[in-house]
Amino acid sequence: MDLIIIKGCLFTGLFIIAGYVDIKTRTIPDWIHVLIILTGLIKINPLESLLGLSIVPLPFFIMACLKENSIGGGDVKLVGACGFFLGVKGGIAGSIIGLVIAVVVEGVYYLIKNKDRSMGFALAPYIGMGYMLVYIVESTML
């Protein structure tokens, strides 16, 4: 149980940093992706982790390729690292939850502030919330 708590604290800390840096610079440093993957090695399920790394970021990668100025490469790598960390089911669930949070929060923000929707926003804080919620739920079920 102690390793699960340590793993969760490291994951949360890395996402706080990723979210802050993404808000300030609209980039996510590569070392964050690497550290999330290394953190995912704690109590790893190798098959689930490798499948998560390869399957979870696919929709984000496709979107990044199809629509310019939508999802950045840092977001794709971050989602891949989280797929490794959480596995396929957890990665997909965290992505969906995080994207729903992003749409709701940013939609309300744009309505209140009357901002142009074509302006981008930092995605890392929102998907981080989704992934952290999934990790908390999964770790309490163990």
C-alpha cells in the first residue's frame, strides 16, 4: 500500500508541474513524460503499460496530425506516458474525464469572458485532473 501512495504522490506532483508549465509556456518538457513513465514502473503490469503507451495517445496523435494548432506534441507524449502509467482502461477513462472537464471549464470561461474560441488553452491541467481521479479510484479498489 505504501508504494501505491508514493506512486500517486509522484504522479500528482509531476502533473502539478506539467500543468503549471503548460499554462505559462504552452509546452510540456520532455523530462516530465520520462518521469511519469519511470514512476509507472512502480508495481508495473508490463502488458497493460505497453498497450496503454501505444493505444491511449492514438486519438490525440490523429487529432494533432489532422488539425493544425489543436493538440500539441507535448500533450500527445503526456497522454502516452499516462497510458503507460494507468494502462489502457485507466488511460482512456482519464482522457475522457479530463477532456470533459476541459470542455466544461473552458466553455464557461469563454462564455463569461466573451473570448475567441479559436484561441488555444493549456490541456495538461485538465487531463491531469482526469488521470489523477482515475488513479485515486483505481488505487482505492485494490
